[in-house]
Amino acid sequence: MSNTEQGRSNFRDLPKWQRYLICILAAGSISGFFIYYTWEAFIVSYSYENWERTTGTVVRVQRSTGIGGASGARRRGEDSLTVEIEVNGEVFSNNYRIRVRPDSVRLRSRIAVRFDPNNPNRIVRDIPPRSLGAIYVKPILFTLLVFAAIVSNFRIIAPRKRVFSLETSSRKYSNEELNVHLFEEIISSRPDLWDFMVLEPDKPIKGSIFIQVNSPQATISWPPKFILEISLGNTKTGAKMYRLATVDKNIVLKHIIDYWQGQIIPDISLWEEVALP
């Protein structure tokens, strides 16, 4: 199995709510990325709409390779500009407060800006107004498309359907015959009518290739106990088997049904590790 296939298999084995959460977070991050990089346009268009327009001269260009988080801080791949404007015969500058794409603005070039009439040193680039739809709707639609692509192409939301086979000391059962009532009937039947029950998926569940239970009648312990065993392992650790002895058939049923219905591996922290036969 390739690393990609192994990764998809591990993802499918996660509980459904975790798979949904990961997909939502991934899609939300993409949407947030687009909203973040269009937010400045919204600020300029609406928050600074009462500021005056003019044309400024780029007097300094600082090439940026750093990563900044605060307002006005430089981000990787952006140039920071110092722009000078003339207001009533006096020159003002913004001291590297305008960020642009690399090499998109040359030194001494003229660009459209807005400035605060009460403090002309506050200068921002004049960006054409954008509606809320341009800022939010497009990223959200793109996010939905990404989410749909993830679901349809990689099929990671729906758990992988596995085919199970069940074998007892008396007979074998196909996948179509399996149901909760059958498991309850076997476990609850007279111990002398069955010795063992082995449930096997067609593909491993988190490294497990079977779960099995031995009838209390088939054990030599006292008081008679169910012996529940599960195989676990991977290519690094190799195959291992773990055992739980219990007199409670409800515990046995829960682990068997969880394994079959939800593809859930039991918590083996209190189980005994035993040698494989």
C-alpha cells in the first residue's frame, strides 16, 4: 500500500465527526485566506471613504522577505512603499505603510492614494470600491467547490465499506447475514452450543484483521469467562494480539458490534498482550 493510500485509509478510519471537522477546517482555512487578502480593499473602500484623494510619489521601496502579523507589518513576497504627497504646499509621507505585489511599483512612480485630512501622514492606496459580495461571496463559493471536490474525488467523508465474514464452531455466515440480532443470539445462547466466534473484515481496520471470542464453556478459568481477543499491528510493529477475559456478555457484545458496525477498535490499555499462535 502506498503512503497516499495508507493516509486515506487512516483518514477514513477516524470517527465521522472528526472527518467532517477536518474537512470544514480545511475549507474554512481556504475561505479565510481569500477573505484576509481582500479585506484591505474593503477597509480602503468604506473605512477611508471620507478621506481625500490625490496622487502620491513613491520615494522608497523596501523589498520584503519577512513575515509580519501586525497591521502594516511586512509579509513575505510583498514590497512596502513610502509615498509622499503634497498638501497645501507641505510634503507628507506614510513611512512604508503601503504593501504591493513584488516589483509591481517602481521608484518615483505616481500612484493614486487617499489621505486623512486631519493627519496627512496617514496615507493608504486608493483601491476601487468592492462590494461585500466580492469580498465574501466569491471565497465562500470557492470554499464550497473545494469541499465538494474533497468529498466527491477522495470520498473521505463516508467511511470505507468493508465486507465481513463470521465463523463459529457450528457454521459460517456471509456479510449479508450479519446483524445485531445474530450476534446477540450467538453470545446469549447456551455456552455448550458454540466454542468460538471469529469476525474478520475484508480489509484491516487500523491494522486489525480479526476479533474473536471464545465461549466460557471452552475456557478452563473459574468462574467461566468469555475470552475476547483482537489482532493489531502494522508494518513497523508487526502483528500482535490482545486478550480480555470477562464474565459480562454485554461487554463482549459491545466490542463485537462496535467492530462490525462502526469499525471501532476497543481501548486495549487494560487488555493483556498475548503471543500469536
